[in-house]
Amino acid sequence: MKLIDRDRRVIWHPYTQMKTARSPIPIVRGEGARLYDESGNEYIDAISSWWVNIHGHAHPYIAQKVADQLHKLEHVIFAGFTHEPAVELAERLVKVLPSNQSKVFYSDNGSTAVEVGIKMALQYWYNRGIKKRKIIALSNSYHGDTFGAMSVSVRDLFTEPFRDLLFEVIRIPTPTKGNEEASISGLSRALSTQDVAAFIFEPLLQGAGGMIVYDAEPLDKMLATCSKQEIPTIADEVFTGFGRTGRFFASDFLENKPDIICMSKGLTGGTMALGATSCTEYIYNGFLSDDKRKSFFHGHSYTGNPVACAAALASLDLMEEDDTWKNIARIILRHKQFASRLIKHPRAENVRQIGTIVAFDAIGDEDTGYLNSLRDRMNDFCINHRIIVRPLGNVMYLIPPYCITDHELDKVYTTLISMLDSL
Ligand SMILES: *Cc1c(COP(=O)(O)O)cnc(C)c1O
């Protein structure tokens, strides 16, 4: 039986209407920015396999380090025990994170990294005996698919079936161009009137909400306000971390640093599932007590998995190489040139770029929105041209692995322009 037929019998895919979806493409191997299917077709992965891959597929250096670790220690319970890869990874993360970050808490993925961040902030107040329960979040935010992460995310199509079960948050506008004042004053108003426990945001780039880009300046002001009132801030860097925005973290563009930072996606170079949430000494100290009830009661079976940590360490090694940063700079420059071509195209609107991400709204003749047919038309066009994309409604974007070659980028850009021509 063919793989896609076996798949259909037993697999339920994410974000997929299984009744109507086209058959998934069976991928057998990857190399650099390329993926190969069963029939030997070659695809350029222009979205880093759901935004996680940063150094390319099946990277030999990461593969070797993972294999070495597997032969030494595959896993050990992380409560009451520790190991070299977890300790070294935390040491190295603390070195590259904003200087106020001092402790690392491990979990499994982006959503759990966010859950940990939210729970840290809430229990921080609880441990002090102060009733602060409300969280401020931005419009169009996306923080993951578990219940806490959904609660702080925008209420939309994805969260609708669970709406009545999500906890309430204080929603303020994202400080995009023209909305800076509304956002800043919204935050101040929320802080002055309600029992705010924390402010959570995706710094400078809201991913799943539509690749929405905003400046550091208004966010900096908002962080300063929170800091003055000693309200913990949570930067969800799950998507923006590890060079995506042109710096190591998007928070590096800010003068005022967040208290809690959530990481995943690029953390292991896109090799394995791993989440990490870092925090300041100040937050951490809020849990130190002779009273065991003030412990942070959170953990997962695979917390701090040594193999995942080894993958992350290997990825960090690669992040330290000049070539990686040269590649990032090269992609930024190439994206800029592509953006200037897009701006002139009558079927592209709101062209935006931050770091290695370039995005635009495509204008077809149909409605916009996540479920529109334009999305499928764009997707099919690119797949037929062997380019892997994943439009968010009519929002088309590119997030390539840093190792993508100029030649591959050219092919992606040319395909997107012909796609727009075809609309
Ligand atoms: C993808 C994403 C998440 C969720 O990460 P998962 O690993 O998919 O659970 C959280 N926050 C942001 C900003 C993301 O882009």
C-alpha cells in the first residue's frame, strides 16, 4: 500500500480538514533548504518547516551531536537529577539572552514554554500573597494551542470552539504604525484599573496572527511602564528567537528587557521538540521559600531531555559561526530587494520585512480570511513549482532556513512574482 493510503487510514493531521484536504506529500529526506519526496521531486522549503529549521535539513553537525548523545544518555528524570547537556545549554542561553535573564526552565514546545511563562508570572504574585490575576495581551496575538496559550491568543477561528472555556485577558491594540498611542494608553489604563499580573507579547513580529510587524520604540515605552509598576513582562520569542529578526533575539532591539522569555522553534535548529522559558533572578527568587507550597509545580516527562539539549547545543555552535550571520545578513538584503519589487506589483499590498522574514497581503478577486480560496490557489501554485509555503489566509510570507542559497532564493522570488501575475 502507498504511504499516503496508509497515512489516510491511521493519521489525523494538524490544522487539517481531513475530509477535504489534498493528500499530504510524503517526504523522504532533506538537505540544506531542500526536501525530497518519494518520487524524487525536489522542493525548496521557504518556510523552514513551520518556522523551526534555521541551519537546513538533516544538518550533519547536529545529526552527529544528537547521535553521540543518544549513545551516552537518552533521557533521565529532571527532578532530583541533572546532566551536562541541560546545564551547558542553560549556561549558554543565559549568555546570549538579554543580560537580566538568569534562570532557565525547560519544557517541550512553544505552547508549553508560554504556559510556563504565564504560570510563573501568576504564581509569582500568588507566592507573595497579592491577588493579581489579569494578563494583558496584544490584538492578533498567537501564543500556542494549549488552553493558557489559547487564552492569551486572539479569539478567532482557531479558538472559537473553546471560547467559553478560555480565561479572560485584557486585550490592547498592537502598537503598529498609527496605533502606538492607543496601545500605550491602553496598557496604562489597564495597569491603573485592574489587577494585572503580567503583560505578554510577541516582540516586533506577530507570526500566526498575520506576520504583523511593529517598531521597538512603542513596545519599549510599554515595557518601561510595566517595569516602573513592577508588573512582569513576558516576551514570547518562540518564533522571533535565534536570529530570525536579524539579531539573536527580537528583545535585543529593546532597551527595556522583558522579565520572562519563551523559546522553542529555532532552539534546536528545528531538529527536535524543546521549549525553554528564562526569567530574571527577581522572578526566580519569588519562588524561594522554606514553604514547599511556594515551589513551581510544573514539569513534563521529557523536561530537559538530553538529546534535545544536545541538538540545541549543536545549533548554538552553528549560531556562533560567522557564516551563519553572513547568511542572515545576505537574506535580509535579498529580501529587501525582493520587497522593492513586490511594492510595485498591483496584486501585493502591505509589503513588510523584518530580518529574514518578508511578507505581503495578496490581492485576489475573492474574500480574504484564513479559509479563503485565494490561500489554496497560492499554495497550490507554489507547490506545483516545488516551493513549500504556507500562506496565512491571503498573507504570503517567506521564512527560509539561513543556509538557503542565492540561487534557491531567486527561484522562490521568481515563483512568487509569477504566482502574483497569475492571480
Ligand atoms: C509557534 C508559536 C508558538 C507555539 O509553539 P508550538 O511549538 O507550536 O506549540 C507560541 N508562540 C509563538 C509566537 C509561535 O509562533
